[in-house]
Amino acid sequence: EWIAIEGIYGFYRLPSGIMWILVTKTKPVYTAPSLMMGDEKAMMTHSTTPWWQIRRVSNFELVHLSSPDRMLSTAHLKEEVRQLRLLRQSLKEHEFYFVPASESSIVKDMTCNLQDSFETHFDVNPEDSTTTSWWDSSEHRPDPRFFWNQPAVEPILQRYESLLSSSESPTSLKSLLSNLLEHIVPLTSAFVGVQSNVTDSKTGLSYDQLLISRRSRFRAGTRFTRRGADGFGAVANFAETEQVCLMTTLNGTAVQHVMSHLQTRGSIPLRWSSPADVKTYRPRVRIGTDPLAQARALRLHLLEQFSYYVSAEDEGRRRLITRDANSSSSSSSGVAKLIFVNLIDKHKDQGRLGRAFDAVLRAVMDVYAIEKEAKKEPP
């Protein structure tokens, strides 16, 4: 039986065999107008292949490839039923978005924001006409934080890379894996809101506005069940929100200016928890007591944020400013390249958590300043 697909999510191994997840139906969400480069004569025409397009997955199909000679015990059957239930539930609980593959696209996938997409696009040598797929370039692969089907794709990708590094690998197998990867689409769990052809009555300006909030797949979970940071600096319920404004011509057929504003949110990057309690609406906050673990988690989180949101030219003069939402004071001066806004109150458990965050942050920044000065000193 043939199944019409629009892409492949990936596969998972179950006790009875392999379960492939296919993207069978998608819906268009947004297609950007043509992009003007300087003037109307230099307009990029994308009538058939837009420079930016967003689609939402509306249906998955699960295809089971079982091993005919494999006999499952009662325990294995129960485990398979449990895994299938969790898999179907996870696919239903998320809205998955993707960017269709196209050689003329500036935005290559949904995990990448517009700022990085334009920077990558215009950094490419114009004389280099070759186009690489997302899996062929290790430098421009999807952001692992928002690449939700990466675990289901990783085995295929690792096998493909191992074949490329081996000169004795059969060409037919390489071609097969390459064709398979060609149909895999990087999916992102996100919220996408679109307002098209908006006209300001006072200025007469016309624009399209998008709000995209990408959810991180690391340390995901509901409130109270996931709090704080893990040992690698990933914080609970992290999201990158991008507000995009595309200034268009009056007829809305071309984009004159592209504007993008990014901000992120997440749980306070310390080792802490707040287990749910049926007796109260405000469960007690439990803060980890290991100062080294706290400092390590916060430091790794800061380094990750700098690596993603501070450009290379700002690397040597980067600054961190922390600001309390209830106060105008800040913990540093200078040009802010990364700003932390503390939204918790100053009372009871939240106040205790806020003071712990401030103390650990100051300690981490003091050590960073010492290390930075040590590097400046001649040997």
C-alpha cells in the first residue's frame, strides 16, 4: 500500500521492531512576499519558490516494520503498548512547524531565526553556486534546541556520516541514506501567529507581522514538574520568541524592510525544584545546596546564551546586565549584550530563590572577571 507523504519525521525502535513516523498532511501558515534588494529592479522574484515559507503539520502516519521471527513476552507487549501510547500522545500535544526545502530560501529551517538566517545567507560566497542540504553541512545544521525530531533522525545521520568517512562503504547504501535524509524535515514545536497586510491608518505604512515562539526540547515539561537548570545548563521551559515585521509595498507584493526582535525566557538557571503538592497552590521551593553544582549550571547556561545570541564581533566586549523587574538597579554597567530580567517577587520562597540566583550570578561573574584578567597578563 502506497502512502502519500510530505516528509519524514524519523523512526523509533520498539520491542517488536521499527516504527516510522511519516508527515502525511500539512497546512500553509505563511508565505513571505518577494524580497526587494535595494530597489524594485533588484527585486528577488520568488513566485514559485518563496524566500521564506512556513507550514504546519496536521497529520502523522505511523508505519510499523515488525520482525516476523520476533516473539514478544507479555512484559514486552505491555511495554510496547506503553511506548506507543506515549508516542501518540506526544505527537498530539505539540504543534509542529517546518520550512519546506528550497534552493532559493533564505530561511532554511524552522529552528533558525531570521537574524541568523540572513547573516548566514549573505556570508556565503556568491561565486559558490553549490547548495548543500541541512545534513551535509555541520556548520549550518538545525539548532539542536528546537530540532524536535532530532533523536528520531540521529541514527540515520550517524550511519550516513560513518559511510562518508569510510572509503570502502558501498555507494548504493550512501545513495539510499542520502535519499532518505532528503525527505526528512526538521520540525519545531512552536507557536506561530500571523497578521498579514496590516496598514497603519496614521502613517499609511503596510506590513506583515509574525510572532514565533520556539520551544526548547531540552528539559521540557509543565510547571512544577520541571524547574531550574540541569547539569548542562539547560533550563526548564526555555523558549525563544521572535517578533518579525516585514515592511511591504502598498499592494503587499514585495518586502522593503525586514525587522526581527529576539528575546528568550526560561526557568531561573539554578539547581532547584518545586514539587506539586495537593494541599497548597504554592508548593515549597527546594534549592540545591551544592554551591559548585549551582555555579556550574549557571555558568554553562550563560556560555550557551552568549554562543547563540552574541555575535562574533561583540565577543571581545560582551557584557552581562541583570535587572530586577521591581527595581531600576542593575548588577553591571556598560553596553549590554545580554540582559537578564528577574520576574519573581521578593517574598517568602521566591524571594529566597531570587537572592540565591543573585549570589551565584555575582560569584560566577567575579570568577569570569578574574579569568579574563589572567588571560591578559603576559606569561
